[in-house]
Amino acid sequence: MSTARPKAAEFPARRASASPQANYALAVLTLIYVLNYADRGILSLLLDSIKRDFRVTDTVMGLISGFGFVLFYSLLGLPIARWADRFNRRTIIATGLLVWSLMTCCSGLARGAWQLAFTRFGVGSGEACGVAPSHSMLADLFPKEQLPRALSIMTAGSTVGVFLGSVVAGVVNEYHGWRAAFIVAGLPGIAVAALFYFTVKEPARGAMEEGKASTNLLSVWQTFEFLFRQRSFLYITFGGSLIGMSLYGFQIWSPAFLHRVHHLGSARIGLYQGVIGGLGVVGVLLGGFLAESWGKRDVRWRLNVPALASILCCPMFLLYLFVPSVPTALVCWAVATIFMFAYVGPIYAVYQMVSKIRMRALASATFLFIANLIGLGFGQWLIGYLSTRLGARHGDLSIRYALVVPSLLGLVAGALFWAGSRYLAHDIDVAATSDPDSGIVPASGN
């Protein structure tokens, strides 16, 4: 392996800047991402209210909030991404948005834990149509050197969604109950699905590649074989899975922590979670800006920025859990959130860079499949399980000790991102080479 310092200026683009149509598509995709996280995130704020009504344990709520969503999200994400690499991505995204919005509304009609779990299956099914196809579209709308920033802007919608979802759900829950909160959260997505379908055009495949880049579609086996030979892909997939356990763990269980340990009401918790979640915009945009700026000098910084951010969030989360002062704890949570979200945009951009044109959606979906099973599915069950087991000894404080586990995972994730950066320049070059001679499936659809 060469010891020469890898450069990132080797990312030529066919256009100096993105078109107005590209910027409009980015704006609508960002709005969809806002709704994605508003619909997904309100469950965390409503956990204790639902738990009280259904008379279930933290373990059950961990299964509903984790596996209940992630099972269908992950299982359907891979075949849907494969469709997105073959067919019209606009139609797939609009259909998914409509489905998950309707199922969020239906969550408010659930009469028991099993019915609520079923609606979360539906939300996961719809949201499986969103992220990976969106990433693939943006890779065909923005030049490579601008892609980290574009993906960071779209991802910033998640923090805005957390803010809006938390504030609205907190107030609605306080005065009208958790059922009304789900219905209010789901309705806007129906209108936005129509807006996206009728006003955003499907971009041409490989529009931002230099020269005559291949748009051939490899077989599924060849695609996975290629992706898992990319060492940077492996490192960031498992690093992202671990940091995802921290991200989702604190998003989902922080309201319960603040209620049980600091005895705050749902309206105040919703406001605090919304404001602090909104600060994640700073982390997302800063991470994208630094990865793009420093990556021009050395491509490794496209992963080293997420590595540093993941490591720095660890001590801040531990302080958040153990300082007795509520204002100090909230400040620590805010700083940790900024660091936490700084990894997202650069990571998503790297997935597009180390993948070939007709495997980009599947590459993102593969990461999301693994990361959500570990970070959202297993991780949230584990936190709920630990809280339940520790409850006999620590009472309401058990949630504090259960959250120590995701606090420490940023250290491991940072080390994996740093290790993956060593292979990034090589893997980008491999992704730009011609396809294998055998097993190529002619491209079809849009």
C-alpha cells in the first residue's frame, strides 16, 4: 500500500456547481427527511405514556421502539434499494412517504402493544423507501466534491424533525394524549408525498461522473462481493453501527431518563429534546463542511472527521448521565449531540464514492440494514433489558446505568472510522474502474 499522502482533488465533476433543479430536489428531500425523523422520533417522547397505558415493561417498549420498527425497515431496505438501482427512484420515495405517514397516524389508534408493534412495522416498511434512494438521487444531482455538503444538508433534516416532532408531540401529549400526537405527526407527509412526486424529476444515472462512466447493473452477488471487498466500506459499516447505538439510544431513552431521574414533565422534556435535537444541525453541517474542506487536501479526512467526532461525544454523554444539575446535564447533552451528528453526512457521502453507479442505493441500504439491526434493533432492546434487570437494585436510576453502554461505544466507532480512512483513496479508485467482464446485467428503467 502506498505511503504517499492521498489527495481528494481527484474528484472532478462535470459541472462546477449544482443546477437549480438539483437544489430544489435537495430542499424537498430534506423536507422529507424532516418528516422521517418527526414520525420516527416521537415514539421516544411518548414511551412512558404508552408504557403506563399498556402496562408493559421497559423490555417490551425497547422491542417496540427498536425491533418493531427496524425489522421491516431493514428487511425491506435491501430489495427496495435494488429496485432503486434499477427503476424510478422518485416513485419509490413518494410511495414510501405516503405509507409511513399513514401508518404513523394508525399508531395513534393502537389498542395494545401488539397493535402498536404492527403499526411500527408499517412505518419501517415505508421509511425503507426513503434514505437509500435519496442518497442515490443526490449522487446524480451534485458533483462529487459537493456531495458531502449536499448529504449533510439533507441529513440535517433529521435534527429539525427531532425538534419539531419533540416539541409538537410533547405539547399534544400533555394536553390531548399520545394518540393525538401520532395522528398530528403523520398527516403532513401525505401532502409532501404528492408535492415530491409531481414536482421533482428523476435524474439521469451517472450524470455527475467524468467521461463515460459505466451505468451497467451488476448482479446482486457481484454487487455484494464488490462492496465487501472495499475495506473502507467494512470499517465504516461496523463503526456506524456502533455509533448508531449511541445516537438512537440517547434519542429514544433520554425522555425516560429525564422523567425518571430529573422528574421533568413531558412538555418540558419535549422542548428540551427538540431544542437539543435541533442543535444537531450544527453538527451535521459542520461535519460535512470540515470533511469537504479538509478532504480536498487529504481524502482520509472524509473519515477522520467522523472518527474525531465519535470519540469526543463519549465523555460528554457520561457527564450528561451523572451530573446532578439539570442545566449542566442539558448542556452536556447538547454538546454530545453536536459531536454525534457530525459523522452522518461524511459517512453517507463516502458510501456513494466507494460504490459503482448502479449499486449506490444498495450500498446505502446495506449499511442501514446492518446499522439499524445493531444500533436501533439490538441496541434499544439491550438498553431496555439492562434497565429492567437493574431496576430491582437501582429503581428509576436503572435507566442511567443502562445508558452507560451506548456512551462508551463512540470510542470504538471512532477507531474503526480512523482505520477505514487508510483504505479510502484506494477504494474510490477501485469504484471508478470498469465493471467485471462477466455477469453484467444491462441497465433498465430510469
